Amino acid sequence: MNTRTRKLVGTIILVAFVCLYALIAMTIAVAKLPDTSALVQLIFFVIAGLIWVLPAGLLIRWMVGPR
């Protein structure tokens, strides 16, 4: 697979992943966080806001691929 095709496929997967991840994080937040303190909510949203970076970074590394 050439780099151009790999970037196209990776971009489509990345957009779909981020949308799905956001929906899952929001669902968990709505189901579990309404009765918690502001500190717990802050911690959840900080962690949830950073976790997606790891798989996205791996996908981007794959998209660039070997030259």
C-alpha cells in the first residue's frame, strides 16, 4: 500500500474512531458522573480527553509508514 492510500485510509479510520470514542466517553459520563463531585468529573474528563491520543498516535505512525 502506498503512502497516499495509507493516509486516506488512516484519516477515515481516525475520524471514525474519534467520533465513536467521544460518544462512548459521553455515554459513560452521563451514566456514571451526575452524582459525583466536581473533582471526580474533572479527573474523568482530563483522562478521557487524553486517552484517545495513544491509539491516534499509533495510527498516525502507521499512516506515515516506512519511506
